[in-house]
Amino acid sequence: MTNKEIAELLLPGINVTPEDIEARYADRNLPEGALVTRFAPSPTGFVHMGSLYGSLIDMLYAKQSNGVVYLRIEDTDGERTVENGIENIVRDLKNFDVEFMEGPSQGGEYGPYVQSERKEIYQCFAKKLIEEGKAYPCFCSKEEMEEMRESQTKTGGRTGYYGMYAKCRNLSNDEIEERVKRGDKYVIRMRSNGSFRNKMTAMDVVRGKLNFPENDMDEVIIKGDGLPTYHFAH
């Protein structure tokens, strides 16, 4: 099978293209200097001082610049989502006069404003990455991942899915097809081209010159339930 056929096998029914998505979310018609700000909480807990501070700053910057402030709910972690989480966030912020111009309650042309309702967008881009060989399915179970972490810890290595530990990284397309068709569960991982041995340099305005290694972790971008991970979607 080709990469394109594998992508269709892994994410069937996604017929939109990245170009379609970009056209759907075209630039806003706003005056020069207007800011579009976003507050993006997860419905996994309750509003706290950090939430209040961040959302207040978002609202004030948008209003002062004749821009737009919107609320987007990051509900990609279904296991930790609390009952009435979205309603509680909106209510608690409104009690402190923090209100949004667009969001799950108000709607808006750049919605949906709940990430679980936007999964087609992220699956579309993940599908493109698979077609280009930049992402791949991982069939490792939770038990296998835990054994791997224990082994890495015991030997003093870095924990994570990389290098020799990325067992599914080099599966052939025929092997992938066979495992998918027999019903093996999988997630989609980004294929990192980085090397931990290579160092990068950046200038931080507070800390000055910083050196750090390239990323070589093949992080999960689409979970087993089809939803994007927080860092991929956000």
C-alpha cells in the first residue's frame, strides 16, 4: 500500500484538505492593530486565580484594540472532564465580568469552539502528515509503554518514545495494513527528524543564551479515540 492508502485506512472518511480548512478560516476583517485573543481552558476542574487573570487580560487587550476575544474549550481529555465543566467555566468568569464575543454559548463564524467538535480539522492535517511520511500509527499497548518506561528508568535513560524505543516507527505499510485490518488499536504519532545529540541555541530576553537538544520524541498527535492530543490541537 502507498502512504496515501495507509492514511485513508487509518483516518477514513476525512475528505477535506488542509487547503479547505484554511479557506474555511480565512483572515478576519479587522482594523489594523486589532488583537484576536483566546482563552482556552480544559473542563477538567474549576476556575482559579490563574484562569481569572489570563482571561481578564485576554478580554482587556481585545477590547482596547477593537479586536475579538473568544472562548475555546479544550475538552480533549475525556477521562478527566468534570460534569457541567463548560457551563461552570462560563458562569464563574461571568461573575467576574469576564465575557467573550465568541464561544460555545455565543457561536461565531470561526467555530466550533469546543475542540471535540473540531476533530475533523486535526484529523485532516494528521492525514496529510501520514501521506507525507511525517506521522505513523503506533500499536503499542499501555502495558508495553509502561514496561518501556520502567526499562528506561532502570538504565538511567530518558523516558519517552524515541530511537530504539520507537518500536512502531519502522513498520512497513504492509505490516500496518495487516495490523489495522485485524483490529489492533492504534494512535498516530509525529515522526521526529531530530537528534538528541544536536544542540540548538536561542536567545531568551530574561535568561540570555540557552542551549538545548533537538526534539527526537515521536509524540502522539491523534489518540485512540480519534481526538487530537492537547498539544497538537492547542
